Amino acid sequence: MSSTARTASAFTGAVDDAADTAADEAKTFTDRMTDAVSDGVSSATDYVADGIHAMTDQAPKVGAWIDDQIARASDMVREKPVQTLAIVAGVAALVGAVFARR
């Protein structure tokens, strides 16, 4: 075998080795990225699930608070109808003034 053939063969072997190394490193990188993305998605899913559970736990309390406020407003209208009408008129005038300036 001539020296040119040996050099070409050595070069081809070196290129093959470099290609194999690059392929191995690319696979390792891909595996690591897949794991990182999977962990991120898992964390995000857990965070959203915790938020949903917290909201679900608070929903009955919010519903009860709204019911209480409606009952209080209803009682006020029954007990003091003139005062309630004056308050509503005042709020309407303020809202009207704010929107009239725009």
C-alpha cells in the first residue's frame, strides 16, 4: 500500500471516528434535553394542578361570601329604602361623571 493510500485510509478512519463521536455527543445532548424538558413540563403540570386545587378549595368560601353580601344588600334595601336609593344615585352620578370626562 502506498503512503497516499495509507494517509487516505487514516484520514477516513479519523473522519469516521469523529462522526461517531459527534453522533454519540448529539445523542447524549438530546437525551439530556429530553429529560430537562420532561422535568420542566412535570413541574409546570404540578404547579397548575396545585393552583386548581387551591381555587377549588376556595370556591365554596367565595360562594358563601357572595351569598352573604347579597343578603346584606337585600336587608339594607328593606330596612332603609330611601338611603339605598340615595347611595345608588350618588354612585351612578360618580360613574357618569367619570365616563363623561373621557
